[in-house]
Amino acid sequence: MELQQLTVLALIALITAGFGVWFQYIPGRPNKIIPWPQRAPFLGGGQPEAHAWSRFHVRYYPMTLLLIAFEMEMMFMYPWAVVYVSEGIIALAEMGMFLGILSIGILYGWREGAFKWQ
């Protein structure tokens, strides 16, 4: 990028950040002190029962790994759909291998009982 373009970009970033800071302190806005019930956690406004750093049972970890496997599958399927139009059968074979590897992980989780909720 040229120096002029970088200068314009930096100027726009500074104006945007300055507007955000200024918008917090507009005169005439109501008092910013928010009462406690509105600042409570989003889970129905109730108090948390356990500390955030508490330990979880080991049975939740395989479920988490399976969730990540499904999420990775979907994350790669969207761009693959665009590439498939231009690449054709090669892209189809590559996605088949990818889904096969993920399927092995899902089958392993199924065998270990990760899908059984207790």
C-alpha cells in the first residue's frame, strides 16, 4: 500500500475509535450506574453455583472433542463447496478423505459411549 492509503486508513481508524470513546460520554445521557440485577450473569439472573475454575467430570471431554470434530467438518465444508465448482472430482475425493478421517473419530467416540448422556 502506498503511504497515502495507509494515512487515510489510520485516520479512519482514529476517527472511529475517537467516536466510540466520545459516544460513551455524551452529555445528557442518563446515569451510567447500572443496578445489580441488570449486571447479574446472563443465566436467568441467578447466582452461579460453582466457581468458574471448578473441575468438570472427565466424561465431558470426549463429547467436547466430538463437538470440535463436527465443527471442523462444517468449517471446511463451506469453502469446499465453492472450490468444488472449479475443481470437480478432485475436490470431491479430497473431501471424501477428510470426512472419512472425521468419521473414524466419530465412530471411536460412539464406541466409547460419548454419545450416551447420563
